[in-house]
Amino acid sequence: MTDQANAIFNYHQRTKHQLNAYAKGPESLDWEDQPKPFRRFSGCEFIRFPMPGKEIDCLFEALDQPALIAPQPLTLDTLGLLFELSFGLSAWKQFGPDRWALRCNPSSGNLHPTEAYLFSALPSLMAPGVYHYVSHDHLLERRCRFDPGSNLGELYIGLASIHWREAWKYGERAFRYCQHDIGHALGAMSYAAACLGWSIELLSETADSDIAHWLGLDRQDDFIALEHEAPDLWCRLRVSDDCSQSFDPAILTALHDSAEWFGKAEPLSSRHFYHWPIIEEVSVQAQKPRTSAESFQLPTLELPAPCLNIHASRLIRQRRSAQQFNGKAEALALADFQRMLAALLPNAKPPFTAWNWSPQVHLVLFVHRVVDLESGLYFLPRDPNAAQELKKAFSADFLWHPIEAPFEFYQLTVGNIRQAAKTLSCHQPIASDSAFSLGMLTRFVDNIDAAPWQYRRLFWECGLLGQILYLEAEVAGIRGTGIGCFFDDAVHGVLGLTDNHWQSLYHFTVGTPLEDQRLQTLAAYAHLDAACHQ
Ligand SMILES: Cc1cc2nc3c(=O)[nH]c(=O)nc-3n(C[C@H](O)[C@H](O)[C@H](O)COP(=O)(O)O)c2cc1C
């Protein structure tokens, strides 16, 4: 094993929550030092998008067949919708004097480490340059200007993470959550693009150092050291199918060489009291080099129609995490459960059209309340070989009873497993009061041995699946919640896993939500001045 792979295993092992001890984090939360949730660059010109909140004429179920959605023209209005439905605000919540924003993309602890950038070389739309999206004000800050004649006819979107935002609350485990959030953000972008008849192409061959360079993240003087941004993903926006141009990083670098840069990142925190150097270390070890372009041939699966006939844009804006579930609610209809699981299988639809690799994540389900399905532990393989492999790795006591369903699905145990689900997910009742919760089991050692940066990719895949579950839960008329807090090795113990070949990297829960009546919900963008966003 290489030193790099070793460093990653050590990080992973050390940031496991154990039943008798949580991973290292701050002893108390320094609320005065809470990082600001919205990054601003001072000294930049900006472009306001037109007023957000428009409904797009596309039903959620139409996203099952994205090729049939007529592409919308690319304008500032439609591009604004793409950013809004991916990263924009979806509401404000208020409790007493406290007020906080929710966004279309979820984030562990609502801390939102993900920052989004537009790399535009399309003078007909806006002056060529690199722009930073500010979700609070629904505008783009111009970080740099390219030669005004630069015309590649293309738009790229880059994602980066401010690890400090997440580490402030979660300490050493925060690096994992930043990666989950990137997966959610990629999923959110893929769904949003599909609503407009567009798609997101993940240019996964790109090196982190190139992303950092093109977005100006390596301009050290523009950032406070503890609040720098780590590059994550590089995507091309495909507005029509005929942009089949191959991707040439050298052209982007040449554009960048002509750039004039503006602005500095405003500070997010003042004190940075706690330091988590392990995050910087693992971030360096898990850096992605330039690789060859990869793609995965997606099958076309027909999904059963969802039960709600709702606009996709509306559904995306109403997505929320349930804070509590009604443990006495009616059981979930089997058809809804099956649609949700079928939607997690690789398929030529968003968000998988923005994913380039074969599935490395399979699901272990804690089924509590689903009509015509006994309570118990179940297994959903996401590729045809996983069940055979996991039969050897899992506890010999499991039943492996095939369940009749439109996909491969097994019952492993029979009986009430609510207590186990709750205990394993850091004693959180959201894992047991729901209709079902689940653990995402990933092929671990092989991936990290093959390429250490794939550690991050495994979390991205989990986040992508989480984003599907969030939206599919809404369309089934219920709600989901991501669960980053679970006792890693206790989960592996229950499954009978004894080594690092498989690891659970993310949990999720879906059920009938209980609303917290003490919270007030306010409109997402009432604070914007419509006259400025024409
Ligand atoms: C990676 C990730 C991990 C999360 N972990 C938990 C968790 O362990 N417990 C919980 O109650 N919520 C968890 N959440 C839900 C977040 O707290 C929620 O997304 C955030 O507060 C924003 O609210 P929203 O999803 O309604 O927009 C998680 C979300 C994500 C994306």
C-alpha cells in the first residue's frame, strides 16, 4: 500500500464514530466564530440574475426521460434558474431571534462548504471570465476577466469546498461531510439542468490543480489561509447535444493566462479557535491528478410513474430534511418504496448522466414500515455481482431471501430493527421513526489502493444517491434526511464485516415528517429588490 493510501486509511479509521467515543471535534461550539454561510469577494463587479422563483414547465416525472425535454435557450434567465435550482435559497427558517437560510442543495449541519463557480467563454451571454455564485443575492461576482474576444462557445461549472465551514462544527470528520455535500451538489445540478432540457457533463479527467488554477483558488493572497477553498469537480454545461467537442484543458489554461483578477475573499470567521490539521493532510493525500477520461455505459430502465404530478422546479424548491418523523404514520406504499429504490439504480437519467463510473455503492436497508414488506434488514445491490461478493463477506446468518420486485432485492433478516437502526445512527430517532433507513456500503480498499483520490469519489457517489432519495421522497409525498452521524464499525459488526473491503460511508432515512410548529418559514428571496433583478 502506498503512503498516500495509508494516510487515507488512517484518516478514515481515526474519524470513525465509535459507540464509546465520537471522532475528535470541538469540545464546545464557539458560536461567535461560526463561519459566515455566504462567501463574498470584495472588490468585484457583479451580474445579477433575473428574479428567482420562476416555475419551469417540466414535470418531475419527465426527468425519467430527459432526452424528450425540449432544451431551453441559454439566457441569463435560464442560467440563473440553473444556479438557483442547484445552489440557490429555498426558504428561510426563523425560531425566536434566529433566522437561517435553507438551500436547494442540502448540507451536513446546514453549513454549506460547497462554493460554485462559472467559467464563461461565451461573450454573447456575459463578458468572458470566472464568476462566483452568491446564492444569498442570486448574482455572479466576477473574479476575473479574460480577453473580451475569448469565445470557446462553452460554459463550465467548477465546485470547491471550504473545509473550515464544516470543521468548525464537526472537527476531524468534517472532510467526509464536505465530500458528501459535493455529491449532493452534483446531483442537484444534474436535476436542475435536466429541467431546462440541458445536461451536466462531469469532466472527471481534470486534475484538482487545474481546477484550482482556473478558478483562482490557488491565488493564496486572495484567501485567508484557514478559509481557502479546495477544488473538487469540473463540469461542462451541455445546452444541446451537438456540443460534442472534446475537452482540451490547455485551452482553458491559455485563457486563464490572459486573465485579470479582482477581489479578495472576505473573512468567514475571526478566531478559528480549534484547528484540525488532519483535514489539510488528508485533503493533500486525496488530491486528484489528471487522469484519462472515463465513462460508464448507462442502461435505460423504465421507472414506474411517481404518485405526484408536480413541476420539477417546485419539487426541488420544496425539498427539505425532516427533523423528526411520525413513527405512527401509515406504512409507505410498496409501489412508492419500489420506485424510490429503482431510482437509485444506474439509469440513463439525471443524476447518473453526470456520473462517469460503475456503481461502487450498494444499500443495506432497515425496513420499518412498508406495506406488504416484513420489517427487517434488506439488501439492494446496484450491480449484478455485488450480491455474490457480499454473500461471502456478510454474516453467515443472513437469509438472502430473494424478494419479488422489479429489481434484484434480498431480505437478510426478519423482525423489528428499529432500535438497531437508531443506535447505529448515533442514537438518532430519525433512523427508526421513518418508513425505512439505510446504510450505503462502498467497495473501499480496492478503490483507495487503486487511486487514493477515489476516497473522495466514494463519498460523492453516496451524496449523489442521497440527492435522489431526497427528491424521490418528496415526490412520494414524504421526506428524507441524510445521516452523516453513525457508528461506523458498529454498522460493520451488525453486517458481519470484519475488514476494510467494504465500509458504510453514509446513512439516509425516509418517512412521514413531523413539522416543528415552533419554526416559521419565510420566502426564499423576499429580501431581493425586484427592480434590480430584471
Ligand atoms: C452529508 C449530510 C449529512 C447529514 N447528517 C445529518 C444527521 O446526521 N442528522 C440529521 O438530523 N440531519 C443530517 N443532515 C441533514 C442536514 O442537517 C440538512 O441538510 C441541513 O440542515 C439543511 O437542511 P435542508 O436539508 O432542509 O435544506 C445531513 C445532511 C447531509 C447532506
